[in-house]
Amino acid sequence: MRELFPANQVIGFVASLALTVIALLVYFLDMSFTVGMVVLLLTAFTQAGLQLVVFMHAGESPDSDSIYLNTYYGIFIALAIVFGSLLAMVWGY
């Protein structure tokens, strides 16, 4: 019976709930903007990685290397667009 219990999914679910509670504490504890943004970014990326690995089973498929490579490429493109837009529109270059 023990092998039928989804222990990894339960642990991932509890970790997701804990990360959500930590993110909510930013609002309820009235943190400064800088500290709040750092906490929110850390919890958001941690939870996204947790969801990818635990619930979407990214590491269990035979082509897990290409899944991770595409994920890193998507993150790189998103950051390039965000910082490129900031560079052009806000910082005046």
C-alpha cells in the first residue's frame, strides 16, 4: 500500500501551500517594497520550479534534457524582453 501513496505529490502540495502563505505574509506584514519584491520573486520562482518538477513530471520523461533546455531558453527570452524594454523605454538607451 505504501508504494501507491503519492508522497512526492503530497510534499509538493504542502510546499506550494507554504510558499503561498509566505507570499501572503508580504501583504499582511506590510514589508517594504524592496524586501517584499525580493520575497515575492523568490517564492514565485521556487513555486514555478516545484510545479514543473513535481506536478508536471519534467524529470521523469526520457527527453527531460530538452524540457529543461526549453524552459531555460524561455526564461532567457522573457528576461531579455523585459530588460530590453526597460533599457529602451525607461533608462533611455
